[in-house]
Amino acid sequence: MKAFQFSRADSAAGAVRSVAANPRAMFLGGGTNLVDLMKLGVERPDELVDITRLPFDRVHLDADGTVRIGANVRNSDLAAHPAVRTGLPVLSQALLAGASGQLRNMATVGGNLLQRTRCVYFQDVTKPCNKRRPGSGCPARTGQHRNLAVLGGSETCIATHPSDMAVALAALGAQVAVTGPDGDRGIPLEELHRLPGELPDQDTTLRHGELITGVAVPALPFAERSAYRKVRDRASYAFAVASVAAALDVHDGLVRDVRLAFGAVAPKPWRAHIAEDALRGRPATAAGFRAAVEAELAAAVALRDNGFKIPLISNITVGLLQDLAGARS
Amino acid sequence: MSVTATRAVGSALGRIEGPAKVTGAAKYAGEQDDIQDVAYVWPVQSTIAKGRIRHIDDAPIRDRPQVLAVLTPDNAPHLQPLADAELAVLQTRNVAYRGQIVAAVVAQTLETAREAAEQLQIEYDEEAHDVELTQDHQSLYKPEHVNPSFPTDTEQGEVDHALATAAFSVDHTYETPALHNNPMEPHATLAIWHGDELTLYDSNQGAYSVQQTLAQLFDLDPAAVHVMSQHVGGGFGSKGTARVNAVLAAMSARLVRRPVKLALHRHHQFAVVGYRTPTIQRIKLGADADGRLTAISHDVVEQTSTLMEFAEQTAIATRIMYAAPNRRTTHRLARLDMPTPRWMRAPGECPGMYALESAMDELAIECDLDPLELRIRNEPARDPESGKPWSSRSLVECLRDGADRFGWAGRDPRPAVRYDGSWLVGTGVAASTYPAYAGPATAAARAERDGTFVVRITASDIGTGARTALTQIAADALRVGTDVVRVDIGDSAFGQANIAGGSMGTASWGWAVTKACTELREEVGRHGEIPVDGIEVHADTSAEIEARTGYKFQGFGAQFAEARVNVDTGEVRVPRLLGVFGVGRVINSRTARSQLIGGMTMGLSMALHEEGVLDPAFGDYVNHDLAEYHVASCADVTDIAAHWVDEQDDHVNPMGSKGIGEIGIVGTAAAVANAVHHATGVRVRDLPIRLDKLLGRLPTRTG
Ligand SMILES: Cc1cc2nc3c(=O)[nH]c(=O)nc-3n(C[C@H](O)[C@H](O)[C@H](O)COP(=O)(O)OP(=O)(O)OC[C@H]3O[C@@H](n4cnc5c(N)ncnc54)[C@H](O)[C@@H]3O)c2cc1C
């Protein structure tokens, strides 16, 4: 591991100042992803600014129903928070489906959003990877890509974003609060992560030195009717091979409103707008659900080994929507 | 042979070193914190699969503060060549596989060593590599024998004719992937030289064998090499013999003249310590109208490396499982530019029985027979291969007892008809087997004047409970309580003993301990009173082991699995796994159950999860950590139970015991695969049974 400076920030402004001043400085949250990547030589910061003492460790329910989540709230605390468990079950379920108890105790909301892909080539510095070393190539296209993207990838990169939590937040239309060298701004969660295109090394739209301070989940009247379904290769402690976050509002047999996002199929949490649009105002039937999901997946591109994700996402989404519609016991 | 009367043996004595382990007081190889001035070595692995090192540029790191040495093939100490060519660390510029150790950095701190190692610039002349095992690989050849010394091929009768004329037959090919041992404690060594004497704290399955190997490599008298392995955090075969960690640590320590420690990283474990070879196995079975086997044929294709031969004995269990007049087994190896495969829990039996017991299930369906009944009908009265009588064989009892416990009776054989919501439910059975080997060993037993006893033997407790079982055996042979007996193990100074491998540890060491303790008891009896400096006797079981013939010594078992498969996703869950084993006398019911359940868990893991994923372009297993190489998690293992039948065996050894370390993993994957087939009607013939192999082949839901 490369030697690095370590400091503990006592103000957000100070943290931003330190990181902004050094192009090779990084914020340190729970460290469960960053420290691993440093050991692998994938990240080589020469300065770490620990932000976990900053006061972004609360979950607050506003009068208008907005849930404000501090960036430093630990994943396990967020999952257990009463307002989340009852008001946003999809978020609680997504968190609890991720990693392990020990990791969730360390992992922060900010760090979880910014965790990097688990693509095996990205994690191995002895191999090419366009995300790690732009222009070096992508061995995954012909190599091991069983768990890589079928939506939103590009010629240069088919990495998937591995977070479960972010999929739930994408479905819920969350807003990310950021403070940086140029002041504060809000970013819709959907716009936090970017598709690789020609710049696969840039995971997000954040600028260097920008600090996530929290996430706001706007009030959604039917969020209580939401759920997360994750499929993985073992019963616990594995990243998703496909997941879906959904909230559904059915009235008189018709879909009044719906929120839908897919995980483990794209370089970002994939908000399924096409499917949502196809569902609104239509009958809440299995056939309707299936047609809507298939419309969303029409753009999917399968490689040799990851095509199974397409029917898989379709099946679990239809199943989950049926459950939420009360059609399946 | 008379089997010793027991008091301690058979009880559930808790692990003697348990409290030390859970409090952290037990020191493993890498934890000898009383040794001063330790330096660290970090290996550099090749990034090509085949070729030659052209140039190593150590200039940028050589003079860094804290860097003590950069080892390369150009300056590494010379080693004596051995049959185990993997141990010829840094003896050539040639590269035989990706991940092979090609250099190493020794530094005052681990961090410096690792960082410098990663900065080392190596240029290669790369050659085209060949890393993919196929059924008709151009390099396939017939080895002289398969491990350790079984015939490569066997043939009795007219197999092809019998198959052609059989009333029922099956002919299928089954595949198992590369599997990685992944003990909790990675391979680790602390090496210390005093002049020409070498001391190693090493994580291994046999300190005596490591001592002999290191002495040969460094051209020393074995007495000049001292290997200590008090506590070992698992090995599953991968620590069966000395590995590169011991060699590299010893080389480095010699070069920098101070103690050097090496604890391999999990990534290293996927290249340099061995793995289970992938296998491609074609099985043909023929049966008459009553379901009696007329022909058994088992052809195995597997891999070895270009460095040395490793020939897994995959078909040997097929040679002894069932009666059939016409039988054939073959093994062929492909020499690939890959690391050398090595032993992994039940090498041979484990992959072989997945194939055979899957094929038996397929045959049962062909014959319209209950799979249990098919096995019972083909029970051989004697070992079909050697014609020897069994010292004991309880397969039929295990099948029947297991069937009762599991609730097998009345099973509807139809596949894909039982739904529980979105889940298809099925059950499967398979047989298990593992030889009851024993090897010669030496032991010393001492009676102290204060009424206590000390036994010394170079046994190895790799987490199995060997230390505890040997204490029970010693106490019974001495006819005293376990509280006055101390068994010292894991030290090459105690003399020759076999490794913890081949499920023969307790049998072999227990035999020597029984002999030493029995003689000591007699000696003490003759003395009447114990003199001030105690009484010590030494025992060697070479003669007894030599005389151990006339029978086929083999354990058997039956495993039952329930599988649930989600029709929407292909997810597989195994809510119930039950095994019943005939393994002679069980010495410690607690540690034995843990071994059997552990084996079954690993078998479940093999069935559903484990797979070294090869990237043919690079020639390595790309999922080289425990986040990507999945082993079963607790949530995958819900209701798992191991039982044993009462099996008295007066021939096998003085304890009447058979090995239990490996039999638990044998057959499990077939039981699960058979249950998945019963649940879904889909037969997966290449492990692991991943959801994407099922999805798209599952019935569409009706219920
Ligand atoms: C074995 C294993 C299994 C896992 N399984 C799952 C799983 O199934 N599902 C899942 O979703 N996740 C899983 N994870 C990932 C885990 O959720 C993430 O590692 C964790 O959420 C990261 O949070 P952290 O606080 O530790 O981030 P860190 O490692 O501290 O940081 C991650 C990144 O975010 C940046 N950062 C952190 N906080 C901020 C901030 N406030 N503002 C700006 N930048 C910031 C850091 O600079 C760094 O680049 C697993 C991890 C492991 C090791």
C-alpha cells in the first residue's frame, strides 16, 4: 500500500478545502470499499480525509414527509430507522439485502452511493481496464462478464454499479445534497451516476472536492407499498445478479402511479422510466406488468454470458409488482 | 486384532485448545510475536501465462528505505531440484503459468515490501498459452498411474458389448470446475536461520513432511530443520506438503540474515498453493431388466501443469462402489499452462462420485426404480476390484437409516410436480465413500512422577480436533482420565508421522499413540513406582501397517437433500441435508459431527457455488477472492444433520475407526443435483448449479 496522509475533518468546509486542494486526496467514509481498493492498488490517494466525525449522522422526517438522511448514517442504522422501516420499506429491505452485518455497521450512505464496480478486471491492476486506465481496453467484453451490464453500457465499459441501496433511492426519486468548493448544490440521484460512454473512468457527475452531505427522499404517498427483490448467487452476502426496487399505487385495478428501478444490470441504478410510463393508467395485471418491463428492456444488449439477466429482471419485476398489487399471496 | 476398551473414546470431549483459540491465545504460524527483528517478504507474481523473463528492473525499488532485498531468479539461493517442481521457487526465468512467483521483495515492514513488490518492473518474452481443458484436448496423455499409485486404467469383462445389450443404459458427461481450497488461515511461514539450522513456524498439515522437504531443498541434514505447527487454520489438502510460502520465507531469511515472515494473500491462494483440477467425466452404465448393473464405464479427462504431473484419481471410487461384471475406468491428463492442481478434500472421490452418483440417479429413472433401491440391488458382497472382503461396509444400512430419518418412503418419483408458491420442491439421494487408510507413525509416551502423562507425536490439528481425539485415545490406552494426559503435536522434533490427509490422521496417529501408551502402561506396571525422571517409551507402527492386508478398508455413507428451485429466477435453496455414515467407531462425537457436517457443507457449496472462473485470454482464475469466489454462507445451510450407524470393525485398526475428514464432501453435490432434477426435471451436468443454468429451462408455472 502506498503511504498516505491521514486527517480527520471537523468541518465540512475544512474537509472540502483539504480535498479540493489536492487532486490526489479523497474522502474516507466507512472505508469498506476505498480501503479495499487501496490495498489492491486500484485507488492510490496520497491523502485521506476522514469525514465520519462530521455531523451528517441523523435521519430526519420533515413535516412535509421528506426523509432527510445524513451522508454519514451507517447502513445498518438507516435500515433499522422506524421512519424507513415503515415509511420506505424498499430502502430498508435493499440495505438489509446488501453485504454483511459487519460491513453495514461500517458503511455510510455517502460511501455506499460512491462505491465502485465489482468488475474483476477493474479490481486487478495487472490487467487492462478502461475505467481504471482509460484507453487500455476492456477484457470483460470477451472475458468474464456474467455479472456486467445489459443496459447503458458502451463499447468501452460494461461495468455495473453494485449498490443495492442506490437502487431503492433511485426508485424513490431521491435528491443528493452536495457541498463543494463552489458552494452547495442538489443533484437528483438519477443524475449522480453517469453512463460510461467515452469516459468510463468517470463514475459520477461530482467534481473533485465535492462532499455528499445527505440524501433527501421526497414524500411519496404510496412509498409504504414498496419492496425490494434481490437475486444473488448465494442466499446471503453476495452482490446482486439482478434486483428491482418498486413502489406501486393501484386504484380500481388500474395503476395510478408507480416507481421502478433495476439493479446490477447497468452502470448506474437504472430508473425504469419507460416501464413506469407504460404502466401508469393501465390495468394492474401480470400481462400489463410484463409488457411494460419488456418495453424498458427492449434496449438491453446481451453478451455471451449475461443475457440471462434480461428474463431474470423481467420475471422478478413482474413478480414484485404482482406482490405489491396484492395479486400474489 | 483386538479393539481397545473405551471410556474417553466415544465421548463428546470439547476441544482441548478451544478456549485458547477463541481468546486468541493460540498462536498460528504468522503470530509468533515473541520473535524479534522480523522482516517481511512479498511475492511478485507473473502476469503472463507462458514465456520467459527478459528483464527485471529493480533499480527503482532496490535502494528504498526499509527494502532489504529483491529476490529474482538471478540472485535467489540455489535449491536442490525435487519431484515437486512447484517448490523450485525462483530457480528459472521460465514462466509456467500466470501467477507463478517470479520475484519477491523483503523489507522491514509488510507495507513497504508489498508496495515495492508492486512497483517492480518485469519484462517478459511472452509465448502463446494453452489453458483451457477440453474433452479432446490435443495434449491428452495417459499418466503412468493416478495419485498416489493407483492404476490409470482398469478393465474387466466386455464393457462395450454389455452396454450395447443392456436393457437400460445411460451415457452422460459431467463436468466439475476448478475448486479452490481456501482455508480460513492462508498459508504462512516464519523462517529463522541460526547458522545452518533452520527453524520454521509454518502452517501445514504435516510438520515432519515439511521438515524433510525443506532439508532436501536446502541440502541440509533433516535434524538441522525444525518445523513447528501448533495451530493450523485449515488446509483441506492445500497444506498437505510444503508449499512455496515455506520455501520463499526460508530463502529470504537466509539472504537477509534475519527472521522473515510470509503470510500469503488470499489472491495468492488462487495460484500458488494448488486447487482441485476441473474434470470432464463420461459415465456409461448398463443394467438388466431388474436394474442390476451389467456395465460401468467411467472416463475422466482432467488437467495437470507443464511443471509436473498431478493425476487426480477421479474414477477410483467407481471401481469399488457397485457390483457389475463388466467395468472400465480411464484417466487422461491435459498438460496446460496452468498452476499444478493439488489435493483438495477427498481428491478423486469427491469429483468422481458427483458424476457416478448423478449417473446412478439417471439410471434409476431409466429403470423406473427408486434410486435407493437401485443402489441396494447393486451392493457388492466383496470389493469388486480386488475381490477382498470388506473389513466392514454399511452402505445399505446408511441408505435405510437415512431414508427413515429423512422421510424418503412414499416419495413420488415424478419430477417437476411439487410446488410451494413459486418454488419447485424435490428430494435426492447419493452415496458417499472414502477409504480407511492408515500410515506408519512414531509416538513417544511418558509417565511423570506426579501421575501425569505426556504423549508426543508429529500429528497436526488443522481444526479437526485431532489433538482432542488423540488425548481420548491415549487416556483409554493408559486407562486414566483425559485430565492427566497431555498430547503434544505439531513439532517435527517428535519424529516421523504421516500428514493430516487422506482422512488417515487419527487412524495412523491413534494407532501409534495406542501402541506407545499400551506399552507405557505395561512398563509402568512392571516398575510399580515411577522414577524421578519418569518413564518413556517409543512406538513405531511400521510393522503393523505393513501387516494390514487381507481386507478392503473403506467407509460408506448416504446423503439426502431437499432442493427448492424458484421458477422465476432459478435460485436454488437446500433447506435440508442429511447424511448417515458408516465410519467404524466414532472417537469424539462432537468433533466427528463437525467434520461430517463441514464436509457436507463444502459439498453443498460445491454443488451450488464454488467455481474458479478461468479467463482464457489471461490464463488465470479471475474471481480470486472470497467476495467473488462464493462459498456457502450460513443462510445457504439451514437444516444440516450428520448421523452414523453402529459399525464395529475389528480389522481396520486398534481403535476400530475410519477416517471422517473427507467422506462428508463425497456424494453431496450429486444428492443436491439429483434433488434439483427431482424438483424441476432439469438435469444440470456441470457444476455449480447456478441459477442461469436453470433459468429458461424451468417449467412454466401452473400452480
Ligand atoms: C465483501 C463485500 C460484500 C458487499 N456486498 C454488498 C452488497 O451485496 N450490496 C451492496 O450494496 N454493497 C455491498 N458491499 C459494498 C458496501 O456496501 C460498500 O463498501 C459500502 O457501502 C461503502 O461505504 P463506505 O462508507 O465504507 O465507503 P468508503 O469505502 O469510505 O468510500 C467509498 C467511496 O466514496 C467516497 N466517499 C465516501 N463518503 C463520501 C461523501 N460523503 N462524499 C463524497 N465522497 C464520499 C470515498 O472517497 C470513496 O471513493 C459489499 C462490500 C464488501 C467488501
